[in-house]
Amino acid sequence: MDDSTNSKIQNYNKQVGLKFQLYNSLFTALPFHRVEKTGVLLSTFLLHCEEGYEKQLSPVEIINTFFQHYTSYQEEKGQIDLLFRFVQYAERQVVLFDAVEDAAFSKIYDMNGIGTLKHLQSEVLHAKKRNELAEKLKDFSVRLVLTAHPTQFYPSEVLGIINDLSTAIVQDNTAEVNSFLQQLGKTPFFKKEKPTPYDEAVNLIWFLKNRFYPAAGEILSNFKNQFQKEVNDENPLIRLGFWPGGDRDGNPYVRVDTTLKVASELRTAILNSYYTDVCQLKRRLTFKGVANVLATLEDKIHSILSESSQIKLTKEEIIQTLKQIRTTLVEQHNGLFQEMVDNLLRKVELFGLFFASLDIRQDSSVHQELTAAIAAQSSALPDNYSSLNEKEKIDALLQINETLDPASLENDLHQDTLQTIKAVKKIQDQNGEEGCQRYIISHSTSALDVMEVYGLFKLSGWEEKDMSIDIVPLFESIEDLRNAGEVMRSLYENPTYRKHLAQRNNTQTIMVGFSDGTKDGGYLMANFSIYKAKEALTQVSKEYDIQVVFFDGRGGPPARGGGRTHQFYASLGNNIANKEIQLTIQGQTISSNFGTIDSAQFNMEQLMHAGISNALFHSDKSTQSKEDDELLLSLSEKSYEAYKALKTHPGFLEYLNEVSPLRYYGQANIGSRPSKRKPGKLNLDDLRAVPYVGSWSQLKQNLPGYYGVGTALEKIEAEGKWEEVQQLYQQSLFFKTLMDNCEMAMCKSFFPLTAFLANHPKYGELWNVIYDEFQRTKTYLLRLAGNNHLMEDKPINRLSIQMRQRIELPLLTIQQYALNKIREAEEQGQSTDDELMKVYEKMVVRCSFGIINAGRNSA
């Protein structure tokens, strides 16, 4: 280990490790019932767990021996009470650790180092690339789309405490920290009811106002100051998108009234943000010719917010007012405080009156059912529509020449779908066209899926020449990704759709999803299939002179496309379009990667740097050579075969359902969407990726993040191609990033937790298969990297994971203990309605909170 690495570790220990120990000690002084005794016993229990797993004891044996040796609790009721207190204590330790890490962010990471815009500035100036930068910035942007996918278990009240707590820690204000810990001790983590989609929207709008708004403004102001001529005022370099309230794929609780309410809330939020900034400007710009102009703008915004007038205000009017103020400052007041005006101007150019673009998303099957119902209940489509082939259906859709009243349909979902399409126009009128201009189609498999949405817009009163909407197909399964190129070719060859694209600047946005792709094809096959699909889609779009923009549906963990995301974009070459970087920021990733202004700015800059530097310094480089592709294809196919054999094992779903907390996900009340797309018997197709990946994470086996990789590498070596793999790892950033994220998933695994299943009559076979693949993959990844430990080249991330794993170990042990109690009772025919079983089920759910939260970007 070199001096630089040692210095980083020492700094992390000082800024995070020591501070966590200091503030954690305050817990024992909290004036709550039995808190001190709980804290002391929990420390003992943690050590007992660590020693127990070293001795290969099961969670049941660890907990039983703990009660025998360290407590006087003999009755089950007293034991359960203590375990629940451990859970409550530990989950609050996780909150404290999050707050400490957040507070230390700018001291751990170099805010002006590699991957930041400050670093990009020096690169551009050194390489004399200002002209190339100007060309790139004409149409480049990073679009972050916030989704409410439930990958974290913090209620909004706790997120607020984390924010306040981290601020107090930055200031070294021990008294304030103590008061927030007291508040934390009394604040419930468990919600009795699921949040509504509107609740989820309000929670995420808090991040828009308090994190993305100031961070994005700072980024653009700094960049504009450095490259005034190169930055294009007409092209926002950062764009924000929003799914809560618009994403109705499998969520029966998102209705048209929700969509309209959320759009209004977004507009109100950005106007409130502007109002605050204008008030601050007014306090500084008390100059002649400026103060009165600001006062007028302030009054206008205030009147609109108070809903006491019908005053109209546009984005353009605010921009012109600010430009007028800036001109006056320069000409009459020596440019005093001009930077404050410029900062607000950048924000208005970026956020308009919409703040974040509200995307509409629905599953293709809903549109299929809807068009069939329209054909049966109206004259808009032919009676025999359902029996027509794809081309005939598309022709029928293009011949629609009437509008349809949604109320004429019998089904509520069908009515709502048409009402939502009508509502898009209303949102555009209120928030501006950017306020709602994309309709995303989940499970797109054909050109018909896109043209059905086009037809539904016509039915809803949209004129073809004024259709200000981008229809975005989402390709996610392995088969759909393979067919995506031909689907788009048939769309590009359709004269009507091609005319629509011409009206949309000859630009087609295509979404590719990682989550269901990984669930369908395994880690390596999913990632490689997405890469090849992007390559094919880039090629076919070039043929038809269409600018393709890729929108990546990435989750927080590597198993859902996350991990070190910016490295994926940095690895792209000239064979994959990279006009823009667009990706979803899901659940836990929002608070973990964008939870402070510093971290939000840092991570946005990393993505911007990846996209811009790629074009400026690596534009002549392909992502992969033909030989690299063939090797990766071979690895992917071998990996897929191993994963396919596992997921089709007759006991696979039962193993996951019984050994992990999968069946209790819905009881956690962390998200508005059901955990399955359709009710009924559990099957892999309908199971959502969030609970699928999350359950493997809580089981600490993290299977979707690596399974099949070891087998693939082993078989490649047997074919005598190991040197080629090593060369690929050294030369391909794409492949290395895949393997790095694989290491992260494995580093967060802990098989001793479930090692007691190795000899289980029902689950032993599968446990051993999974464990063998884990060990096999670990062996090969360490050989590739030339390391002795997983993530050895990322010591800070590795240390953070290790510290978090210690905090969550008691929770993992208690959860497995409770699951084992439930299985034993069920095997003995005991009713799940039994009060004691309900208590253990509650224990499983409560443990989930701390476990998931401790794993920020859980693998």
C-alpha cells in the first residue's frame, strides 16, 4: 500500500471513523427507557455475532447463546423485546453513519480533482480544445431523471434529520448533534400506510429544491465563467426529469389527477426557489434602476404563488428581466454583485417554470388492451382491429380522424390512459413544453407499440403537426434488446412517424433498462446486450439520419445498472451515440449520491466530465474491437447459461421466497407500487427488479451482481484464452468497469450469515451452487486485478462498506433468526395468523430498514 493510499485511509478514519465513534457514544446518554443498557448489550451482541460466524454458528445458535451467556432473559417475550430494541438502536446508528459520511464528503473527495469540471478546464486549456468544446456544448447535456423506485427505507422525516445532523457535524456542534440524536430516538422509521404517488413526489421535490437547484446553479455559473463563449445559452447543460406522478407502469395508484397535481407542485416549487433568490438579490441590489425592477419581479412571483391573481409569467420574461438588471449593473454600477444575477439567470435558463420534466410511462400491454376496447366500443378503429396483423393495425391507427371522449370507455384504466394523454397538453400550457414532453412505453417489442401511442394521441385531440411529444420505447429483456434495431428500422421507414421525428428535430430518444435485463439474462449478458443494442441502434439511426439519444434505466446497485456509473459513460467510444447522458436516479441513489450539495455537485460533474471529455479526447476510439466483442459475447453466453440453469431450477423461487425477506417487501410500506406487476402466484416475469435485487441483498448473497461471471471466466480459461481476457481487462474500460462493479456486489456479500443452509435438506443444494459460484468468481476477479482483496484499488469505498457491514451485522442476524422461526412454525403446520408469528414477521420487516439503508447503493 503506497503513501497516498495510506493518507486517504487515515483521513477517512479521522473524518468518519473517529467521529462516528464519538457521536455514537452520545447514544448511551440519551434520556430514553433502557437506552444505555441497550447500547452496551448491542456492542456485546455485535462481538458475539462476529465470533459466532467465525465458529460457523447459525443465527439461531448465535442469538440463543447470547441470551444464555449475557442476559437474564429466559422468557421469549423478554428476548423479543430486547431484539426489537437492538433493531431500533442499530437502524439509528445507520442514520448517524450516513450523516457523518455526508458531512465529511468534501474532505474525503477532491472537489477539484480528476473527473470534475475544474479538472476538465485544465485539460481543455492544456490541449487547446476550446473550439471543440464549443462544438460539443451546442447540444450536449446530462439529464438526471428522479424516480421513486423504493430502494431505500428512510421516511421523509428521517431524511430531514440526516440533513440537519450532517450540518451540525460539519460545524462540530456537539450540542446540536445531541439534540438531533434525541429527535432521532423518538422518530418512527416504520410507516403504517404506504405512501401515495403524490407523497413520493413531494419527498423528491425536497431534493430538487434543496440539492439539485443550488448544485446545478453553481456548476453552470462556474463553467460559464471559465468558458463564456463556449457555453451555449440556448442549450441547458443539465436537465432534470421526474417520474413520480407520471410513471403508471404497474402502479394502479397513479391517476390523471395525480399527474396534474404533481405538475402543479413542480411549478410551485421552482417559483418558490426563484422567489427566495429574488428576495436575496433585492437585499443586495439596492441600486438605482435595479431595486425597482427586482421589486416588480418579486411582487409578480409572490402574486402567482399566493394564487390571488391571474397574472401570467413566462420563463422568457424572467430571463429578460434578469438580463436587463445585469446590463444596468455593468453600465451603471461597476458590475457589483453581477455574479449573483448570473447565478439566478443560469437557474432560470435551466429549470424554466417546470423545474423537472414530468415523464409519462405506461406498459405496452395497457395500450394493446385500450386499442382493442376502442375498436369494440367506437368507430375510431375497425371492428376487426384485434385480428389484423401488425402492418394493418398501424395503417388503421394512422387513419384515425376523430377524437374520443374517455368517458365513453367502460374500463377505468382505459379512461385514465386517454385522460392522461389529454392532460399532457394542459401541463405544457401551464409549465411550458419542457414540463411534460415524453411518453415512455415499457416492454416495447415492436413498432406497433410505438404507433399505438401515436394513434392514442390523435384520438385525444392532438394534431399531427402540433404533436409536441417524444414517444420513447423502452427495451429491457434480452430478446427485446436484440430486436431493438429492427424495431426502430421499421419505425424510421414509416413516412408518418418519420415526419413526426422531423418535427422533433430528427431526434429519437430510446430507453434501455438494466433492471429487468439483469433479472432476465444475468449480470454479464444484460450489460453486454445493452451495449450491443446501443451499437446497433446507433448504426441504424445514422442510416436514416436520425440523432439517437439513449436514456438508461439504471438503479442504485450494480445488479440494476448502477455502481460507478460515470465510468460506463467514460468508456463509450465513437460507435455508440453520446449526444446526451440520460439516466434514472432511483430511490436510495438520490440520497446517497446527491444527498448533500457537495455530493450532488461532485456526481453531476463526474457525469458531465465523462460525456464531454469522451468527445474531446477519445472521439476516435471505439468502445471495443471486433475481437473484444467476440470475447465478450462468448463470456456473456457462458455466463447466461450458468444463470439460466440456476433461475430455472425448480426450487429457485421458493429458495428466494422462503430464505430471504422477499414475501415481506410489500409490508414495508416504502413505495406506492406493488412488488409484483400482477397479482397471483409468484413468477420471475412479474416480480419487480427492486424486490428481486433487494432480497438477494438482504440475504447477503447479491447473486444478480455477479452470478455466472466466474463460470464464464473458468470456461474461457479452459479454452486457452485467459491471456486475451487479461488483455481485455487492461485495455477496455467498459469491461473493467463491469468487473469493478461486480467486485462491489461481492464485497457486500456475507455468506457466513446463511452457511447453516449448506446442509439443509431442501435449500442446501441451491446454497452450495450459489456459494461455489461466488468463490469461483472471486478467485478469477482477484486474478484479473492482481489483488489479494476485493476492491483493493478502492480503499475508501472498501472501508466504508466494512464499517457499514459491522453496523448491520446484528440486524442481519436478527432477521435470519426471525425467518428461521417462521419457517419452523410453518413446517410444523402452525398458522401464520398466530400472534407470535406476526411478531416475527414484523421483526423481519423492521430489520429490512437498517439493512437496506446501511448498504447505500445496495449490491
